[in-house]
Amino acid sequence: MVQKLFSSNIDQLEKQFVESPENVEIILALANAYADLGRWEEAVEAYQLAISLDPENGDLYNRMGIVFVALDDPMEAEESYLRAIEYSPWDAVSYYNLGELYRGQHRWSNAKYMFEKCLQFTSDPDDRAAVREKIISL
């Protein structure tokens, strides 16, 4: 049942995209829907289009990094996360995601650095505690 709901949502978003092919919000919603369904290649194409229209939007690069992790493409994921940090250096999520990527690659010092940067921009006590646990586990 859920699959059908997402499918009809994608149909609606694709129609909206045809009507407004340069609307970044519609493209982002479409990319997110593709990603939610594991339609990774389509998600990459949609995120790339959104980035071409809004090239300094760090959130778009972060989301692209998540898709590249799902595609098991760590080099592209790293590049995307670094771009996200370049354009949104205050966004803790990109530091966290890059830290997780490095942790998975056993790049401990890089992971620790990214988690520490994440802490600089995280105010929620529960999130801070979770990131500290990540650092301790390294």
C-alpha cells in the first residue's frame, strides 16, 4: 500500500516537473521521493538537476552524498559532503554524514575531526550525546 502512495506521488511530482522544469522545490521533492523508493539513479539525476539550478545549496549536496552512500560510491559521497560543507559550513548534518563515511572507511582521525565539527554546530543535548558516543567509539 505504501509503495502505491509513493508511486502516485511521484506521478504527480513528475507532472508538476513537466509544467515547471526549473522549480527547485518540485525537483527536490521528486528526488527525495525517488530516494525514498530506492530509485537511486533517478534520484541522482534529479539532485544533479536541482544543483545545476541552485549550485550553492549545501543541503542538495548533502542529500546527493546520502544517495552516493546508498549506491556504494564513497568517493562521490565524500565529494558531495565536502561541497555541502563548503556551501553550508554551519550545517551539522553534513559533518556528521561525512564523519560516518570516514568511520565506515576506518579513517578514524578524519571521522573524529568531522564529529567534533558536528558538535560545534549541534545544540540539541540528545544529538550532542550521540555524537560524543561516536567519538568515544573511535
